Amino acid sequence: MNRKSIKLWIVGLIIAALVLTDLAPMFVQAQEAAPSIQVAQQQQPRQRRTLMDMLFGPKQQPQVVQQAPVEQPRRKAPVAAAPAAPAKPVVEKAANATRLMVFGDSLGIDLGKALERFYSEDPNLVVINKSKASTGFVRHDYYDWNKVISDEIAANSFDLAVVFLGINDMQVLDEDGQSFTPLTEDWNKHYTARLNDVLSQLRAANKPVVWIGLPPVADASFSSDLSQITSLQRMASFSGGAEFLDIYEKFADENGQFASFGPNLKGENVRMRKDDGIHFSTAGSDKLAFYLSQAIRAFYRGGGVSIAVADPLVGTDAQPMLRPPYQGLGQIRLLEVAGAVIPLSKTPPRATDLITASTAPAAKPIDLEALMQAPIGRVDAFGVGIAPQDPDEEQP
């Protein structure tokens, strides 16, 4: 065999080896089971090697970067709406139901709605919300609450009054052509006179009154100003025979500051106030309505309204003594302040509060100046009057 024949044999063997190399995977794939076909298709396809690849090396292929499959957003199955809470049965109010009227500002509007929820199942009490936003006792040019309440008394449109005003009263007060800056001495005098006028009208008409003090607010300075207004309202309520409901500590934290959250009627810690730091949330209004219902029980217990005089001295040796005819719990509060009654559930009042006691007639508020000027020993001095002057003593 010559060299030419040997070369041809070698080339033939190489070609046969290449053919067998390319055909071998085909036989293997044909023998694989059907489930493995899907796996094989996902693998990178094998490049076919030619004679040029064996002699000169494989040709460099550009790398292809495979992108991650984009996940299609899954469509959420529609969630069935939670079943609504069963509505409370509508209770028809009795024809002679007690008519509770709320005189308030924007805080009173929310309170009126809460009272409607609270007494929704009581057929003997109907809530009439007379509140109006952005009002108070200062801007009579915008809304005159003294006249409005007087008109409602004349119309005999209510049996029990709830007053919740003052959040808008930090404004200049105009009286007799003069303007007075908030919380000055003259402003306090005219503001108190307006409160006394309202309370005198309500008392003369035998309308029990629950006066609600102002709550703390988020702004510390504004909250301090409102506390001073609450003090004026408290003093007027005591002298006017109204039941005063102080809610400041009920909506404050342990440091006596504004608290946005607090326990609701179920003991859960929820938001009590709205984002403005002034108004009540629904839970806060419901909580206030509960506290108010406890104060209303002094006059209303499921039937009509009672304004009988509560005399804590009945049956004692002090019963015959002359006492001013204060009505309801207002009388008890004044006797507590004067020291005649000290409740076991309360801290004894301060000595400076003695000036709130008075023998003034029912239709007039207490004149604090007269009490302070009364000489010691006179019946209306209550121990806080001035010492009698010696005629020979030089006047200061």
C-alpha cells in the first residue's frame, strides 16, 4: 500500500469518527422517555463540530445574556366584603319623650351624633342637636347664643339642656361700643355676664342644665387659654345651679397633657381625637356621650326629667336653717364648696373655692365682689370678708 492510499484511509477514518460523534446523541435522545423531552429542550443546544473546528479550534460565539422572565402580575381573587354590622333596631320615640337639646359648636355637632347613637334604643329620650360650627359666646354679631337659647326657652322646645361651647371664644369681645382682649379682666367680666344671662334664663324656666367643660387640645398654649375659659364656665355653672361636667382629665395623659389616643368604652387603646388636635373622633365622641349620660342621670332616669331640690340636710338639726333654693345637683355642689357637705369620693375643696357660695336670689348670679367686701361676722361673708374697721383707726 502506497502513501497515497494510507492518507485516504486516515481521512476516511477521521470522517467516520466525526459522523459517529454527531449521530450518537440522536440515538440517546430517541431512547429517553417522553417526560424528559421538556427538560432536554430547556438545555442549551449542542453546537455541531466540523473538520475545521477539530483542526483549528471551535469558533468563538458571542455570548447571549438571557433575561429573566418577566413575572406577570397575578390577579387577586375578589375578596368578599365583610358583612356589615347589624343595624340597631329603630326604636320609635314616645310622644312624651324627654327632649334633650344640645347647644354647641363643631364639638357639639359630633357630640349630638354620639348621643343619638347612645340613646338610639331608648324610646323615652330624643336628642335635638342645635349646635352650629364656628360659634360661641363672644361673636354675637355672627351668632347670638344668648338670643337663640332665649328663643328656644320661649318656644318650650326642650326639657333638658346640654351646653358645650367655648372652643371659638378666644376672640376680641365687643360690648357697648368697646373691644376687649381675650382673658383680660374686662373681657372676663363681660364673658361671665353672658354666661350668667344664659344660665339665669334656663334656671328661671326650670330647665336642668349640664354644662361641659372644654377638653385639652394639641397646641399647649391654646389648651392653657381654654382652661381659663373653662374656669369661668365652671364658676358660672356653680353659681347658676347647673351641673358641670369636667372632661379635661378624661382626655389627657398621665401628665395632664393632650392625648390623641386613649381607652374606648371597651378598654381598647384607640384614637380619641382627629388629626387637627381639637375635635373628637367617633370613638372619642362616644366616650364623651357615655360620661355625659352619667351626669344626665341626675335629672333623667329613663322617664321624665326631675328638677326636685336635692337637700342633703333633710332630717338633721340644720334643716330649718335658711338656704338658697338651688336645684338639683347644683345645690349639692354649692354646699360641697361651702363645706356643708364633703363627699367621700372627692378631695375636699380648697379654701379659695369658698367664695363660690352665696345667698343670692335664685334669678341672680353670685356677686363675688359683694362677698369679698362683706365684713367678717355678717351672714353673707362666709369667713372671707374684710375685717371691720375701728372708727378711730386711720384708713389706708
